[in-house]
Amino acid sequence: MGALFNFNTLITPRVMKLLFAAGVVVSALMALGLISAGLELAHSFGGALLSLLVVIFAIAAFFIGVIASRVSCECILVMFMIRSELAHMRQNFASAAAPSNQ
């Protein structure tokens, strides 16, 4: 429990897979909702072309949602990689700048 309140260890990179999976699930639910609405709309207006267009749009929206989720997760991970590299550089600089006792 003490590690939760200590910010020396980062947990965000560990939960990034869960965030990506949640983004994929949200994209899939959005696509299914669009397909359902498109089929209902086509049924009420009797337009097969409209239904086909909505299904194509739903599939494209799904893939765009998955790609956007992946890119956003990767951007967050890059920020954490930059933070880690800067901490490593700071540590190396501090050890190189420390006076030696000779």
C-alpha cells in the first residue's frame, strides 16, 4: 500500500495494455451501435444502399478508433520513456559531477 502513495515507481506503463483494450472495446461497441442504427434506418426507409454505406462507415470508424487508441497509448508511453531517459541522464551527470576523494 505504501508503493501506491510513493511516486518513485510508475504504474501507468503497466496498465497501458488495459487502456488499449478498453479503447478497442469502446470502438467495437461504437461500430456495433452504428451498424444497428444503420440497419434500422435502412429498414424503415427501405434503402439497401444506405444500409451498406452505414456498415462501411461503421467498419472504417472501428479501425480508426483502434488506431487512435493505439497512437494515444504509444504517445503516453513515449512520455514515460523520455522521463526515464532523463532520470538516467540526471543520475549519470550527478555521478560524473561528484568530486572524487583522492
